[in-house]
Amino acid sequence: MNKLVMNFLVTEGYVEAAEKFRMESGTKPDIDLATISDRMAVKKAVQCGNVEDAIEKVNDLNPEILDTNPQLFFHLQQQRLIELIRNGKIEEALEFAQEELAPRGEENQTFLEELERTVSLLAFEDVSNCPLGELLDISQRLKTASEVNAAILTSQSHEKGLCV
């Protein structure tokens, strides 16, 4: 049971609680607790819509994470496109979609479908009331942030375990 609690604290980024729990229970975490802060900084950047910053932080932690996980990299880039659309930067969004995401869509049908869904946001003047408005919802950021968090944990040889 103690391992499960420690796993939750580490996975969700509760550094101080994990440290206190380690001292009180004697349960050792599977990763260095110092790495949690870096991972949480990446997660927070995505949750705040600072995707470029998040990508930079992931690459600082371990460049192989994005190199070996094209789906994660695509989802981060897709989130970046969503943020451009959210901020009304339509021309920049179109250019970004054409230069960065379209080539990936040509290689992968799933990516192409996701890109088409995201770009279709541009067809609506009021994106908050369009059928695909959920892409602009905070839950989309949280979904991407969770995916990045899991990838970083995996790269640190720490399985996500039962904490979902």
C-alpha cells in the first residue's frame, strides 16, 4: 500500500509530500524526487498554453522523449496550433499547420485526421460555439499535459502504475 501511495505522490508531482512520506514510512520512490520539479514545470507549461516552452523543457530533460515518440510530438504541435487559434493568430496558425503539421499528416493517417479537425476551427468566426470547440477547452490542455507527464515518467524508468 505504501508503494501505491508513493507512486501516486511521485506521478502527480507532490514533491514535499513524497519526501515526508518517504521519511515517515521508509518507502523509497522509484525515481529521484529532484526530477519531479522539472517534470511538473513541463506539465504546467502545457496547462498554461506555453507549448513552445514545454517542448524546450522536455528537450532539456531528455531529447529522446520527443525523438522516439512521434505521437507525443504531434500532440504537442497540435496543442501549439490550438493555442495560436485560441489567440486569434490565424495567419500564423495556417502557416504553422502547413509547415509543421501537414508533413506529419502525410506520413500518418491518424495525424492527418486530427490535423483536419483542428484546422477546421479556423472555419468558424466564433470558435467557442463551433462543434469542435472542445479542442479549445482546458481539458484538451490537460490531456496533452498528462500525455507529456506520462512520457517523461516512462523515460525516467518509472511506470505510471495504477495512478491514472
